[in-house]
Amino acid sequence: MATRIQVRRDTATNWTSANPTLASGELGLVTDSGKVVACKVGDGSAAWTALEYAMPMMQGVPNVNRTGDTSDTTFLLKGLGSQASVFAIEEASGTDKILNISDVGLITLTDGAGNTKVLVTSASGDIAVNTDKLTVAGATGNTTIAGTLDVAGETTTVNNSIVKGSTKFLKVQNAGGADKFTVATDNGNITLASGATVTGDITGVDATTLYAPADVAKASGGGSVVQVQYTQIEEPHTDTLVGRTPLTLGWFYVTITPKSANSVIKIDMSWSGQTMAYAYTHGFNISRAISGGDTTILAPSGGGDVGSRYPFIKSVGVGLHLNLTTVPDTCDLMWYDTPNTTAAVTYSAVINNLLNTASGTFCSGRTTADSDGVGVPRMACIISATELAAKA
């Protein structure tokens, strides 16, 4: 007659509740829904809850491996102190471990020749990929992170780095979460935090325009150059002065559109030519015409009518000469203007008589006798407008 041997068995809950002390070598099976899912072997002194499991455990109930260990575990491997490897897979044709899990939680993937390719360190959470690239192969090849990606070190991309989104932002924030640099991915607008400093050169290509749309670059207390517009006239012109009526030289102008209403516009003018025989009695001012607005003659304050001080920015300078046909007259002036607008502004040269009330010829870029004779010069006239950042 056959002898039947039965091993002590019960559910994990009942084993824990009873907590017996198994005899040395005695088996205790753990069952779940009638199936054996674990086994412990007694040592004659330790109670049930103090014993380690003697074989890998398959279970759907809380892990009762030891007191306080209540995590759900389906398959549990626990190494011995004498084993550096708890779980490993060897290549089919050799003894090299292509996957190894150590007793301290190191997960290593090798190339079959012993070269580590991926190393996961449980103590620090570091993942090292020792290849020249990381490829995620799937239906689309995409890698999706549904939460926040925190990178504790440097992130380097090779070739193109693309950020796509509709009405989304690429942001760089400080430790406090304040936006310091943002890019609106729907329209490409870039925003720098107030007081941000760009070190080094910024180079624009072709039609690239760099400027601040509001208080233009008040760096270093203002004065930074925002833009320069200029007109250079190389052909001669002849105009007629009528008494002391100011004459705006319609051909001698420059137009600038300020980037900020707070900007200062610096006008520079260099005129060469020849006035009539009474050369000492002429002077220049500047006419300012704002698109869609007023036209103003710019001149020093404190001037008046005939008989009092006349408001010229700069008088015409001549040498002590007797032959007005060969010696040029000159006028170089500079004026700072605050048009308080972002509309187009046209600055034109304005000439006037100081003392003489007669009409006469006013020559620019030439002498009064414009001949090809030796010593009879041709000259250039230049006017420019420079937009300067407002003072802080």
C-alpha cells in the first residue's frame, strides 16, 4: 500500500496569523485559491514571519516575506549574501551574461562580449547608455514623456532639436519657477526677462532686424544706437532764395521711422556749395515733418524777427576769398531731436538769409560758376538721422 505524505499548507494570512515555528527542515507551503505560490523551510527556532522564502514566490496576495514587507509581489527573487548575481540571462552560444541583476540592484545589459551598454544603478537612479545614440523603435519611433522631465546635468542634442506646439511655450525658468526666456511656438515670439544680459555678438543674416519695441535698449543709461538712415547727394543743385523766407531744400532730406517714441534722433548734416556774393549772411536750420502730423522748423530758442537775434542752428562758413566762383562754402551741423512718435519722420535742410532781403541763387554741390575749369570744384552734400536709445 502506497504511503501518502502531506506537507503543511495554508494561506499567507493564516500562516501569518498563526505564526508557528517550523522544525528544522520542515516545509510550509503557502496556497492561494488552492494553488501553491510559495514555500518556507523551518530552522527549528525562527517563527514563520521571520523566515525567508525558500523559493521564488508566485502570489497575488501581500508579500509576507518578512515583518513589515507588505508590498504586492507577483514574482520575488531574493539573492544570498554569497551571490553577487540574483538573476542573469546568458547568450545562447556562450557564457557571457547579456542581462544581469545584482544583489544590490544593478541592472546591466552587455553586448555579449562583456561590454556594458546599459547600466541602471538603483542606489542613485542613474541610467547610463554607453553608445553613440539611443533609439526608441516603435510604430512611430517617438518617445513620449507624459509628465515632467527633470535633467540634473547637461543636455546635448546633435543635429536638429525641434519643439512643436500650437500656442505653446518653450520656457527657461529659474529655481523659483520665474520665466527668464520664452519662445511662443505658434508665432516664434521670443521674450527675455527684464534685465537679461546677452554676452557676445548677435549677428543678423540678410534682412534680420534687432530692436526693442518699447523703450529701446536703455542699456548703460541710454545712448545705444538703434538705427542709422542717411542720404548722400553727389550731383549739384541750384535753388532760389526769396528775401528772408526760409527755403526747404526738397532734395536734401532723410527719412527715419523710430522704433520707440522715447528715442532721441541725432541729425547730422554736411553741406558744401556756394551762396551768393553775400555769403556771410546765410544759415541752416532743420525741418521736421512727421507722417500724418505737423511740420516744424527746428532752431535754437530765443530768436526773433528782423532786428533781433535770428535762430540759426549753424551759419554758412566761408574763407577770406575774392573769387566766389572757385572757393566753396561749407556748413556742418548736428542737432538732437525728440519727435515722440513711431511714425515716419522726414528731416530736411532749410536755408535762410540773415541780413540780406534780396532774392538770389543758392548753389549746392557746386560753385556759382559751374564750369569744368581747373580749380572749379564739385562737392557732395550728406544728411543722416541716427536713432539713439532714450536715457534710463
